[in-house]
Amino acid sequence: MRFLDLAATSAAVAATSGRKAKIELLADALRRLDPDEIAPGSAYLAGELRQRQTGVGYASLRERPAPAAEASLTVGMVDALIADISVVAGAGSQAKRRELVAALFGAATADEQRLLVGLFSGELRQGAQSGLLADAIAKAAGVPLTAVRRALLLSGDLKQVAVAALAGGAAALAEIHLRVGTPLTPMLAQSAPDVGAALLATGSPATVDVKLDGIRIQVHRSGDEVAVFTRSLDDITARMPEVVEAVRKLPLREAVLDGEAMTLDASGRPRPFQETSSRAATRGAAATRGAAAGRQSAPAAGRKSASAAADRLALVPFFFDVLHLDGTDLLDEPGRVRWQALAEALPPELIVGRTTVTSEEEAAAAFAAALAAGQEGVVIKAAEAPYDVGRRGSAWVKVKPRHTLDLVVLAVEWGHGRRKGWLSNLHLGARDPETGGFVMLGKTFKGLTDELLRWQTERFQELATGDDGWVVRVRPVQVVEIAFDGVQTSPRYPGGVALRFARVLRYRDDKPAAEADTIDTVRAIGGHTPPE
């Protein structure tokens, strides 16, 4: 398939608003891929490169050769050229990489160059997210959508699923199972303003888990081999020796455990999230991807002090679910069955605090106890629900003592007065699932310490795409957790709503922009409807 045709599909998808029309365009392109082009082609249609590490930075994409007059590239040729770029290493690697990048872009037409820039930079906003691609794969292969979605959630690899569906059909998809050592997209929790609302969603009796202010981990063990993954499926095993040791000591042969890791002080109370995050900052694929955009691996205030403090404290794992145990998959079992298996397999000190409640009063007491212990809140869970891989349904509902959202920084303003010389006022955006872009909700500089100001000034200058001397536009990749008092109608912003008294809680380097909260979530909190 010509790469130009794929670029044309990408542009057409970006220009099309209807979901069904987008799926038709994507399915048609998938059908035209040769068998060896399915993996890279499906990745390109999803706005990704097959190679997770290329070493090509955003700055190097600004200077590129003039576009070719005629199309000569195929999807396979582009994949091979990018593969060559991704393995360049050693002395003279920068010059060699520049030479290969120039050769690739020099062979590309203007339309193809636009697609390549979007792929290398990770900013291809064409509205073809994994959900749409799953629909398109099912349509192109003539297989049930449920089979594609299940395989995608179990494998976490869109390319693998596309190859299986298009080359082998439903039978090949059915061969994709949970594999110990291959991370799964974790089940997620909805938010509720209070425990009463949460119980309405889950029903009662329900299980109330303490919500820890740590980082989500998924631990796989097979024999003596232990691997630790983040919620974004990055391997952080080398950064968590205490977690590896704790799981290796368990009397198990095979297991996949879901939980959190956090640092504790001498009294057993949680340390600040920044210390845990600093200890767990990835040094592998995620860090390399971020380095291409100038990304730092530590998100937190006072990186040096937090890191130094964290290095003196052990990371402690706490688990709340088991997905596989000694040869048996437990994904489809009710929560009560999985949690009983967890309780029988692990010592109590490695399991999150949990209790069964039958009333709002009991749930409120559990919530108060969690806060008194210095924890973030609770997660109320339906005991009969299966583990819904990759889904944020009503079976798990989190309750915190305040409204919080994970938003994306769209721009930052230079400060004045005592903040002169620092990037200060953040422009906050919620994810728009319809367009793949972001909707601005307002600005804030509240909650920013001097250490955070120093860190974000460096961070956002590295992500800058434009600076008019007042506002610095940045690549929309940095997630920040924002607390606020409510949502109000605002004709000033395109989404029609704005946050009241927004303030920064922490930066979330453990969460990609694709998992930020949506504008629909924001409107639901405030009881607003979209503007006409």
C-alpha cells in the first residue's frame, strides 16, 4: 500500500466528524494493507509508530528537506526506514540518525511529511483512537467487535490484534489469552462525590477498599521471574526491588497481581506522592519516549529533595486484586471470588485495607477511617463484578474528600512580580473524546510552590511549540491533578464551563494525556449540558 494513500486516509478521518464514517475510512485502509504491512499500518492509523523508541526529538523535525514531488514510499518501506532509525546507537549516532531522518523525509511528499511529523511527535490528532480502530478492525476482518475488544484488552497491543483479526480471523483472536509477563490494561474506577452516590452505582452489600496515594502497579510472577508494570504498561521492575523481593517470597508459582506501591514513614503513614513517584519514575521505554520530547521522568515538586528522601525509604506494595493464580485465569470471576483467592494467597500486610458494608453509614465510617489514616479516600466495589480489563465502569467507584480532575496543560504564562522569570499560570484542558483534542477549562497558579515553579519552568520550555513573550504554547502531553470547588457556566471558554477555585495538587507523570478526564466528565460534575 502506498504511504500516500495512508496519509490521505488519516487526513480524511481528521476531517470527518461522524463516527461511522471514520470507521468506514479506517476499515477500507486496513483491508488494503499487505499482510506484512498490517502491524505498522494499523499503528500509523492509530497515530503511533510501531517502534516505541526512535531517538528522534521534536526539535529535529522542524528542519527537514523539501518534500518530494511524487510519491514513492510504501507503508512497508516507511516501517523499514523507521526501524533503521530506531536502532542507531554508538559513536556518531546523532549524525547518522539525522541522515536517515533526512532521507525518509526527503522521499516523502508534503502530505506524507505531515503524517510523519505527527507520528514522530506523537501529536497526530485525527480522532482515530483505539476504540475506533477496534471497530474498524472488526469491520475490515468481518469478526465480532466483542472479540476484537477482548483481545485488545488482554494483549494491550493494537498491532497484534490487527494482525490476528485480519490474517487469522476470529480463531486467531480467540488464541489471545492472558499471558503471565504481558501486562494488561487495568480496570479503572469512576468518581463519585460521596459514598452514598458510590453505593447507588455499585449496589450493596459492597466492598470498600482504602484508596492509597501511591502509584498503580501490576506485578507478574512466573517461577522466580518477577516483572512490575505501571498503569500505562511500562516496565519498571528495575526501579522496584522491594516489590520484586516481596512477591518473590510468596508461596506461589504464577500470579498476576493488581495493586499500588507507596513509601511509608516510620509510623506506617504514607509519605507524599512525589516521593513515591520519584522512586518509581521509569527509565525504560516511557523515559525514552519522553526524552524525545524533552520529558523529565520525575514529575514532582522538589525533585532533588523528594528523590533523596525517597531513596531512604522503602517502597511497600499493597494488592487489591489477583487476575491469575497458579495456572488459573480469574478475570471473569466475581470480585468476591478473586478477593478470597487473594486473601488465601497473600499475607494480610500485603493486602489493602478493605471491609464489607451494607449501608451508607458503614461506608461513611470506612471513608472517615481511611482519611484519618492519611490515605486518599476509598474505592467502593461491586462484589459480583468481573475484572473489566481496561474499562472505567460503575463496578468500581472512587470517593475522595474533594473534587479532583486529571487535566492536560495546554499553555503556560510567564509570571510577574515575585514569579517573574518563571512559567506560572497554567492553561488547563479536558480531553475531548469526539475530536481527540482538548477543551480549555480555565487557568490557575494556585498551589504552586517555588520548587514546582522551578520544575515546571524547565519542563514546559522543553515542551514549548511557541512563545509570544507572554504565553508559551506547549505540546499537550503533561497531565496535572487539579482540585476545585465546582463547575460553573462560562461563555469565555469553548466548552461552556470553567472550574471554580482550581488549584494544583500534583503532576501526574504516571498518566498519559490519553487518560486525562474528559469534558463530558467535567460537565457531569456541574450538571451542565454541551453548548449548542
